Amino acid sequence: MNAVIENWIAPEARAEVERNQKRAPLHLFLLKVAEFCNLNCTYCFMFNLNDFSYQKKPKRMSFDVVRAAVSNAARIARAQGTKAIQFSLHGGEPTIMGQAWLEEAVGIIREHAADDLSIQIYMQTNALVIDDSWIDFARRNGVRIGVSMDGIREVHDRYRVDHKGRGSFDRVVKGLQTLIPHDDVFTGTLTVIDPSVPGIDVYRGLREIGIMRMDFLWPLDFNWDNLPDRFEDASYTPYSDYLTPIFDAWWEEDNPKVSIRHFENMVAGVMAYKSHLDAIGGQPVGIVSIDTDGGIEPVDSLRACGDGFTELGLNILNDPIEMIYTKDLFQMAIRGRDNLCEACQLCPVSDMCGAGYLPHRYRSGEGFGRPSVYCKDLWKLTSHIASTVARTYKDADIPLHRSSSDMIDLAS
């Protein structure tokens, strides 16, 4: 038995912790190094939705918190037999911490890498200050950089504004143009879906900038407490209608250099493989967030569910990270398909769409026991992808999910 579990965790909880560790080994650690940002994006779940916990936390993470987080992560990885873990420098905006601070933090992380444990480090930024010096920083420290941006000026400058209300498109594109030539540094872009504009225009805009690796994020604004527009209208599927033309263009081009992570994971589900993307539910999510004050929390997007929603009363300076396995909210994230409602359990496409993102299933007082509020969009998009893949490979000796061939006549 893990010595930390033996010494720190109450006997009645030890079996539960060990069982949950086997179900969902921790592999990704989000270090929320800054609780502030140089942008003021209107849809930001950190600052502008339902959670205001950032107001009572330090704006900057201390090196003591970094050391405790990394030593805990490395220790639990070895106890789990995990050979590789990832750290993601998040915020707020991590570049605000400055290169000197980040370099020291990365040095602390790297101290724990060894032959039996590979460590990958990522940073998610708005690219506002990215220049050649940041390329040098990333390459020198083995850090890979992803960028949040919304594809075309019309959308980006509507939402991704600074604290004076000014759009940031030109500044972000300048940072992107610095990053794009460096495949060893740049991981791609993350775009929040805005169905008021055609998705294909956003996709083409990203491609015109030179983006070859991208992902699309369903808005966190909505759950069962705050339903999307025209929720009762079964024919209104704006998110599927946004994504479907992008999928068709991507699938038809068949260019292995163009990566859209969301689609790749959905196609993996169609082909009976497991998704490794937490935005596609159904699989256990071994992700932990560490806040600036050392708070140990589940995946940070759950902040969208309410003020202080992700606070578990745990702190990396005092508690072993394994304690998160004893908390009900984290167990919701790691139960995967076992946590889906009956309707999703019986749905023929739920293995492929995973019932969507956990925050979209939430309702106050009930938890996560409902389908996604985007269910009709997920059904339509998944059916279309499944039927497209099934048609493409119907005569090939490639295993498909048992429901895929049934989708051929269902997708519109």
C-alpha cells in the first residue's frame, strides 16, 4: 500500500482511494499560477461567470506551492506506476508572471524528471505578449505553448477584450505569427464556439492565419440552471450546425498535418477507441488543478457551476494530493460512463460523444445526473460523424463502434 495513504488517510477511506487511483490515475496537473489576466474575456469561467473565488486568493503562486505540487505529483505518479505526467501553466494569464519566475518554476518541475518518470510542460496563453524572447524561453525550458483565440476578428474582438474594452485580435495574431513557424514549441489554438457566425468561416480564418492544430470549446455559459437559447426547439442545433461544416472540410481534405482534437477524439469513439479528451465525457478524468493558494481542486472548468464550487477544503501545503480521491466532486469526474444518467447509458451514440462535458450536465441540487444541455447538438453532430466515418470505411477491414453503421441513415 502507498505509504502516504497508510499514514495520512483514514483507514475507512484507504480502500476507496486505492480503487479510485486505479480507475483514474492522475496524469495532468494544472498549475493556476496567476489569478489575474491582461485580458477581460466576457465568457471567462475564471472571472466573468459564476465563480468569484479568485477575489480571496493570492494573485501569484508562490514557489513553495510549486514545490509542494510538483513533489506530490511526482510521488503519486511513481506510486501509481505512471511513466509520464504533464504540467500545464495556467491562469489567469501565465505570461504575466514573467520569464524569470516561470523559468524558476519550470526548473523546480524538471528536478523531478528521471528515467522512470517523463515530465511534459505546457503553457496556455492569450499570446498578447508573445515575441521571439518567449520562443527562446520555451525552447530553453522545454515548454510547449498553446493559444486561446477565436478565429476571426468579428468574434474575437467581441469577446476577447482587454480591461479597457478594446479588442485584442491584432495583438494576438502578431503573437501567433511568432509562434506558428516553431512546431517544437507551438501546440495550436483553442476557440470557443460562437454559433452566431458560420463555423466554416472561423475555421478558414484560422487556416488563413496559418493554424494547423486547433480545437473548439463548447461554451461553459450553459447548464441546467441556465439553458441555451431555444432549448425546447428540437430543430434548433446551432452548435452542431457550426461544427459540422468544419468537420466535413477537415475530413474531405484528409491532411494529416491538420489536427482538430475534438474531431479526432470523436472519430476515435466511432472506431471503438477511447477518447482522451475531458470535453468528451464517458472516460475517467485524471486532472487536478492547483490554485495560487495551494488549493487542490478538480478540473478548473467546473468553476462555471457556481461560486466556490470547486473548493474542496484541501491544500497542497498541508494535504497529500491523494485526498482528492475522497471528495464527492472529484469522484463525479472520475466515474466516467458509470456516472451517466439512464438516458445517456441507453443512447446508441453516448459511447462516441461521451455525453459531452461534465459542467454541461449540472443542475443545482441535483449534481450531474442529466444529459448535456447540448444533447440535441451532440446527437446530430455525432450521428453525422459516425455516418461519415462508416461510409468511408464500410468496405475496409477497420473495426467500428457497434452503433456506427446504424448512424448512416440517421444523420441528416
